[in-house]
Amino acid sequence: MLTVDDLEIGFSTLHPLAGVDFSVARGEILGLVGESGSGKSMTAMSVMGLLPLIGGRVTRGSIRFEGEELTTLDEARYRRLRGGRIALITQNPMTSLDPMVRVGPQIDQGARLHLGLDARAARIRTVELMARMRIPDAARVYDLHPHQLSGGLRQRIVIAMALAGDPELLIADEPTTALDVIVQAQIVQLLVELVRERDLALMLITHDMGLVAQACDRVAVMYSGRIVESGPVAAIFEDPRHPYTRALIGCIPRPGMAEGTLAGIPGTVPSIADLPSGCRFHPRCPMAVAACRDRVPQTVAVAADHGVACLLAGAASGDAP
Amino acid sequence: MIARLVDRLMWRGPRPGIAPIVAGAALLCLVAAAFLSPWIAPWPYDQQMLAEADRAPSLAHWFGTDEFGRDVLSRVLFGARTSLSVALVSISVSCSLGMAIGAICGYVGGPVDRWVMAAIDMTWCFPEILLALLLVAILGPGSTSTVLAIAIAYLAQFTRLTRSQIRALKRETFVEASLCFGAGPAHILLRRLLPNAVAPVVVVAMLTTGDAILLEATLGFFGMGAQPPTPSWGGMMSSGSELLFEAPWVILWPGAAIAASVIAINLFGDGVLVALDVKKRRRTH
Amino acid sequence: MTPILSVENLGHTFPGPAGWFGARKRFRAVGEVDFELHPGEILGVVGESGCGKSTLARLIMRLYEPTDGTIRFEGTDITHLSRRALQPLRRRFQMVFQDPYSSIDPRQTIAEALTEPFEVQGVGLSAAARRAEIERLLALVALDPAMAGSHPHHLSGGQKQRVGIARALALGPRLIAFDEPTASLDVSVQAQVVELLLRLRRELDLTYLFISHDLALVDYLCDRVMVMYLGRVVEILPRGAPPRHPYTQALLAAAFAPDPKVRRHIVRITGEIPSGYDVPTGCAFAARCPLVEDTCRAIRPALVGDGHHAVACHLAPPIASES
């Protein structure tokens, strides 16, 4: 449904993303996971066609949505797509909601703009949608302002807003980061249900490997503007091939781990102004060899639908079962 | 701060452009002229040459002469001395007093804050000029009263600004960290809060100096400022207004001086605002 | 062994927004908290936002004046000690804050931030001693000594948090309270910081009060975990023990396990935390509890148990059944 191929984006002379490939199918949840500075939000902005807003542009590659090329789409047609067939759920519900407007009419907008409903029909649809989001007493909440709602309810409103235009592709950028554990679980459960029920494609951007494990079907691991490994969620967690993926999984505390076994990754994510040559992970990689400094690793398939961009991927598979 | 300012104005950080630099240079010339007026003025400011009254600008009197035959150029230069120093001193007094009150109110909070701020806010109920006129009327005309009147007229603004800065900074975690080491109120206020609050207040002080020059001129125009024969721009315009058609240069030159200094101060202040990046500076991530 | 910190019936109520006239509403942030912290122990405090865990740390650090109860530090009652009386004691308990971006004054250099504790405490350091101290502290948290002259905005979040830890260590404390020290860091950096904390505890013989919302992290790091809900302790349990309180169970069930084979898609808890302005009379969790009975709404359950595991729930199975 969405296919991103060899995407590179540029800000003047800097290229924060290079050679990004991934795809999302209908009814599928793709987790785009990485630490801050890995370029995952930038990828979302490229798909949404919002790069010009922050002064960037696509310099190479393609983004195809249902066969339609998005990189060359003009702004007017993009605007019809955005909020309509492609919708975004952002991290901070406080900034995506207008504090001066009641929440109901904010959800109406999408239906009125993209489905051409009149005010009354939009309202009926919105209340239904809010009830579907398990917002208690939806008809009353319709008339409240954002500040009168809790964080969890606000995030439900934002999801309802995204769904108002009847999208086919949802992009959720850290949708639960600002929320508490229990509310987080509720929101994720809701998102998963919606994807299954409406046969949506969901691109879930997150830094939380736990969330990926719980919600996603496929995973793309990003590091410093590149996808270093991608594959089905089970393969990524049970047989991670890229040293970065392994390190990332090793950073998460699990029950029963002994003291001193939480690995961490030495060093920091490189700044886009000063990217290392070759494999961008090599300065922090415990397995790096001389070749890693010189050669940019190409993505190779290590199993069906499981690709790794590491020169040592073949060798590394030796110690995996 | 000065080093940072020069740094920013010259080449680094957000570029404020050329206008503030030109304005700054003009301001420097103006202050220098005011300071050096006893030496560079061609005539004494109070030398009357009644035979040469109301003369148009000429080689002998570049800006012409007034109704008593005094040299307008010399009087504008000496007037700069009065006007600029009254404005600067009054803003300095207003700014430091406002910062002290604002810092204490913001830090202490509670009923002290509420009642002191209520008293200070009362000055906001009057237009500045009315308040200043009222104060001069009570204190009697003269430079000292003018300074006090202007200082009080702008006090609320500095107090409010400092207070809001301090109140926001007080909640920062680095203040809690200092408290954890056992820091007392003096350390917190003087070392942690005020240094972080000072930049925006200084910028506002700079921009307000322009207003203060105008206010001083207005008081002078109403005869409430510096008393004759001491020249002030406002006073000169007042006497010039009677000769508006016979000798327009008498009102024109001090008027131009006021306009030029206010414009220069505002342009320069805007540049400093951009260069110090006051709004964005606190959160760098 | 005498506890390094003992807290009895600690409570704090914030005055609500002030008006010129009339009564203020009061916000109950923390109430009836009892616990002891033993030397060398790491006690985790978990709960959702607004459960009072940060307030608790600030009460113990005496950043807020407690409205009820007592705090004893190494046997000394510090609940209402004046600032001057508390000053020398402050060398022995310190705090590390959540947001590394705002916990260092942006105008300070790292060296200035690290020596501020000495300055505040009136410890005169010669230039050489000052340099040596800065180097020692930076080395403790594995930072490059060349960083001493930098300003905080030149450092990464992880580096800033290390400076925050070094600064808390400056005066040689026995107890350090951490308020979500890794919440704003990436997992790779979090793992490094957590390992650093474990190493420091070993090397310097420290005791930690570790506040977090991350159950997995707390389970990895802490010897005991205290679970808070709406300002009250609902359960204190040893590391790895099965939770008995329905709230603790819900928290644990809601946490995302980093394993796609263990998926839990059923969240039984609905609704949200009540407000501290309007604390329910019975059990605070009653409105959201899947097991709720009439007693729960009427009577607030007390925290009962032995020294290791205690639960505040009418319906929790008795502690004795645990072997």
C-alpha cells in the first residue's frame, strides 16, 4: 500500500535520511523504531509531504501510495490526501488540538473537508466515532474544550480526528509516549483493534521496543537516517542480525536479569552534520572491522522478508540458532 | 553579555542586519555630542545676541538663532545633555528599582507579592504623561523631579517583567538543585535567578529609553522639565512653537534631534533583542 | 541495623489556587506514607503521573514543608528543621532530577555547576583542590575532564544527566533520591546510566530512593518496590515478588513486555485517576478496580504486612500465604 524506495532527503547540503526502504501493507502494523535522532519522525514527515514546512526536500527515491507517486505530487493534491486517505496521529495531543475550540467540532472538520458531510451529519458521525474510541459519554464530551480532558481522553480525540477523514494509512508518531502505563496500554489496544477492524495500514513510530513487540507485525529499525534491519516482529526479537538491533534489545531491562547485564551502547548517535563514513553505526559497534569504515553496507535478505544492512550479517548469523 | 552581544551583532548567531549597527553608531555619536557639548558647541548655550535674533541658518549659526539670538546648534547640543541624561538616569533608576521589587515579589510570593504588586499596578491606571505631570506638579518642576516622575511612570513595567521572569525561573529544576545543597534565598536570587532574568529586562530598558526621551520632551514642552536657561529639547520646542511660521528652524532642530534619537534607540534595541535571542535562549534543545 | 531514612505517616497538602478572599481548595498530594530505607538498599517508587511520587521525593529532600508526619534521616528528625539547622545534614542526602536540560543553570559551566555545592556549603577550595575535585567528580561518572569548561547546551542529555549525578555526589552523600533520572533519555543511554548508578552504589556504598514509572527498570534496579496511587502507598513488595494489590497487578499487566510472544491485549482497568482535590473516602482505587466490593468504597484499607511485603487492600490474600 505504501512503498518507500531508496528515499533520501536533504536540508541544504545535509542528508539526514539516505537509502530508506520500507513498505506497509493493508491491515498491517509496521513499527518504525529507533532512538532520538534516528530520522524516524523525518520519515513520517516525508510521507506526509510536510518536509517543505521545515525547509527540507526529497532529493532521491520514491514514495508510492496505492501506486501513486507522492514525491512529485503538487501541494493542492497532497492537501486532499493528507487528513483524508493518509492521516497523522502526533505525540503531544495538546499541540495538535486547538485549545480555543471544542473537541467535537475539531473532529468534524475531517469529515466535512474530506467526505463532504454537512454540519449535522458530521456531528452524528463524530459522536459515533468518539464512542468507538471508548470515550465515555461522547455526546457530552463533544462540547468540552481540550483542557477539560485528561491526557488519555485527549489522545483518543486526536485518534478520532485522524480517523474522521476515513483514512487508509495511519501514521502514528510516538502516540503513547506522553501517557501513563495503563492508559498507554488502552490506547495501543484501541489502535490495534482499529487496524484489524477497518483494514488500515498503520505506521507506528516509536522508540519503545516493548511497544513494538506488543503491537507490530513488522519492524524497521532505524539508525542515523538509515534502516539497518527490517523483518517480521518475531524474527527481529528472536533472531536479530544487526549489531544495533541486538544492542537495542539488550538495553531493555527484563524480569530476572542479573545486575550488570544491562548493556547500553557506548557513545552517542552521530550528528547529521558529521556523519561517519561507511556504516554509520561502526564507531559504536562492538563487532566493527576495518571494512565497516569504508563500505556502506547494502541491505541483504537473510530470510524471507528479513533484511539487514550490515557487512557482517552473514557472519553474524553463525551464532544464531 | 557585552562580548556575546558584539559576537552576535558581528557575525554569529541570528543576524540582526545592518540597521541596528548604523543605529548604534548614530546613538554613539549622539551620546558623544551630548557629552562633549561644552567643548564642541560653537557658542555658549545662554549667550544672547538680541541683534541677531530669529536668524535663519547661516555659516555663523548653522542651525540659526532663536528669539533671544542664542545659537540653536549649541542649544541642541547642550539640550542633548539634559534630555539624554534625564532619560538615562530615570530609566536606570526605574529599571533597578523595578528589578529589585519585581525580584523580591516574584521570589517571595504570597500576600507581600499581591499587595505590593497591586500598589505598583495602580500607576498603570494613568497614562504615563498624566502620571508624570501629576508627580512634577507635586514635587515642583526641575530636572530631579522629572527624573523621579519618569522613573515612577515606567516602574510598573520593569517590576512586572522581572517578577514574571523570576516566577518562571523559580520553578526550574536548577533552583531546586541549589536548594538541595542548602542554598539560601540570597544565593538563589542573586546567583541563579537574577542573572537569568536580566537580559529581557535590559532590552526593554533600552527600548523604554526612547519613550523616556519623548516623555522628558513632553514635560519640557509643558514647562515642567529642566528650567530656563538650561536648554532641553522639549523646552526649546515649546519656545519654538510660538515662532513656528517666522522661524521654523527653532522648533525643527530639537524636534529632529528627538526623532533621531528615539528612532536610533528603537532600531538598536530591536537589534539587541534579536542578537541576545531573548525568547529562545532558555531552552536550547 | 538502623534505617538511613524512616518516614512515618508523611503527608502533604498543597494549597489550591489563591484568591483575594474566600477559602482555598486543598490538593492532597501525599498522605499517610510509611516506610524505612536501609543502608545500601535501593527502594523503587512507581506509580502513574500525579500519584505523588515526585512530591514524596521533594518532601524527603525538604524542598517542600511536610504538612503531616515525620521524616527521620539517620535517626535525626528533620521534618521541620530550619534551613540553617538542615544545612550540614544536606551534605548527606542529595537528589538527581528528571530533566537534565533544566537541572543545570544554562549560564554555568560544568565546572561551576560541580563546585556550586561546595560554595553553598561554605567549603573553601583552593584553585588546585577545586580542579582536583572537578576531575574526581567527572571521573566518577565517566565523563571527559575536558568537559569542565563547557556549558550545558554543548552536552547530550546523557552527559548532562551524568553531570547531575556528579553534582549530587560532590558533598559525599549517603542517600540519593532520583526523580525519574532516565525518563527523558534514549534506552541505550538509559542502560548506561543505570549501570553507572549500580557501580556508584557499590563503590561509594550509597542508598537510593529511585522514582520511576518504568516497572521493568525498577524491577531490574531495585531491591524493593513501593507502588503509589493517588498519594498513598498501595503496596511495598520485594523485587520479583508476585504483586498482590489489583493496582500493582494492573500496572504490571499493562507494561509492554519486549517479547512478541507474550502479548497481552486485554486491559481490564478503565477510567482514570481521581483528582487530589477530591480524594475518595474509601480505597482510592475503588473506582477503577475490577474486584471492587462495597467495603472498598466505604473504608480505606490500611497497609498491612511484614517488613518485606505489605499491601493496602481489603481483598488481597493474606501475606502469610507467601513463603
